[in-house]
Amino acid sequence: MRDESLKFLQSLLETPSVSGFEQPVGRLVHKRMKPVADEITTDVHGNTIVCINPKGTPRIMLSGHCDQIGLMVRHIDDQGYLYFGSVGGIDPTVLPGSRVTVYNKNGPVNGVIGRKPIHLMKQEERGQGKVELTDLWIDIGAKDKADAGKRVSIADPVSYTLGLQRLGTDQITSPGLDDKVGLFVVMEALRLLADRRIKCGLFAVASVQEELGLRGARTSCYGIDPLVGIAVDVTHATDNPGADKRVAGDLALGKGPVIEVGANINKVLSDLLIDTAKKKKISYQLSAAPVATGTDANAMQISRGGVATALVSVPNRYMHTQVEVVSLTDIEICAKLVAETVARIDAKTSFIPT
């Protein structure tokens, strides 16, 4: 991956964007994409929409959601400990012992998530396995409620402490890879196409609030009104001891992006992605999507009169934890696959299934 692109990916992963609070990432996308875009807009929902060749036909929307799961401060007790609710799909069992950051209007505040130590638990409490959010708290080192209130406020968003680390030669680990890798891919695909004479109008969207119900993709797709939509997200890698390939398929890091096939997907478009991968010698994997996917592809497909939709995914280990893991190679060639597929679409391309 070229140095500038890797720096952009790292900056996305180091920038907070808890659902509903995505503005810092939106500003980052605007700054990075401004030199190559014909238009950049932000809608009332907060989606950042980057466009090249806006009058081209057909209109194609690429969506990578920029929000990440997180927490929100709900209560500060008399001792200065913070109690919180979840924003998106949080697994409480992975929270104890986590380092977190609270984002206050006056700046970030470091904290850790604590719970009762095992030494102080009653025998019946040990080994229960189940963890409730109400059993946990955030410790910011406050003396008392008044001291904590000087640094944080009710409704402040909270994320895992952000940062990218390398694993081996090709893998990275970070919170928020779901779905900042997808966001990176759609913007990188647009960058790759910026100097090519594509016929379509291309709109790459940093969509908001996906983790709360695909909300940003729904509103931005309605506004853009594309004929074609490609969502880029992460999917479960099954190349680890905790995965069941009978349920999620045989998907591995380093073997290329995943092309989904199923009812949520326009067959003409998925076939075009597969054909492009073969012609361009791009590694890819196939995944069955027997039901509507829980991604932006779901929202785009049923917008207005319907959109020819596809879903391309980056394999991801340990989704929705502090230590998600992906392959840099998968990310890079995913952007190439999306770009090369878009380059083949023009006004004569029909996406009506036959």
C-alpha cells in the first residue's frame, strides 16, 4: 500500500466516530479527498459525499460507513465513576479491563473500565460468564462527582482507546476496523478513478449511523438516487479457532475481498464483480448471503424504486472488539476491484436480472 494511503487509513483509525458523533472523520475525509473530487457535500444527516463526474450516467453510489460502536455516559456517581450505555452492538464480556477515551467538548479524557475483582466475588458470582453493563463503570481518576463533572458530561461519547498496530507483515489490529476499512476502500476506489475518463457519475459516501440501523445509507441513497450501489463493509473471517465455517463459510485473511451473493445482491452486478476480478487477476472469495445483509447494501437496495446493489467485504477477525484484525493486502485489492468494476459501467449497462 502506498505511503499516503496507509497514512490516511491510520488517521481514520485514530479519529473517533462513535455513531452520532462522526463529524471528526467527516472532516478528515473532506480534507483528504478535496484535491481529487469534483464536489464534496455533507448532508443534514452528516453523511460526507465525495463525487467525481457528477453529471455522468449512470449514477453509482459507493458506501462505507464511518461510524463505530462505542459507549455513552449516562450517570456519574458520588465517587466520580461513570456508568454508561452501549452505542451499537457491544459485547459486555469484552469490556472489563478496557482502556477507553471519553470525548468531552473540552477535549478527550482517558479512562479504564472496571468491575469487581474476582478475589472479592462471592463463590456463586465466579464463573457466571454473563456480564451486564450495570456491573461495569469507567474510572477517569476523579476524586468525586464534582471533580468528574469538571471533565466529562452526561451524553459524552466513549470509544475504546484508538490506535493501529501491525501484526506480522501484512495484518493490522485496531478498534473501528468495522467499518473504517470500508470507508477507506470507497474513497481509495474514487481516488483511483479520478484521473480516468469514466462515463458514470460516481458518489463515494462516508455514511453515518450504520451501527444504529443503516440510517446514513438510507438517507444518502435517497438523496443521490443512484442506479447502482456498492457497499463495502467487513465480514467475519473464519480462519481462527472460534469460527464455525458451517455457519459463516470459509473466509480467510489475505485471500482477497469477499463478494457476496444472495437476495440482497443484484446478480448482474455481482457477476460483473466476479468477471472483473478474473479479468484483472484480482484474488477474491465468495460468500453466501441467504437473507438480507446487515449492511448498507440492505438500505440501498430498497431505496426509492430499487437500486442494483452489491456488497464487497473485507475479512475481519474479532469483530466489534478492541482488537479487530484485517489484512492490508485485502484492503488494497478490494479498492482495486471496486474501481475496476465501476470503470466498466456505462449508460448501456443493464442491471435488470434475466
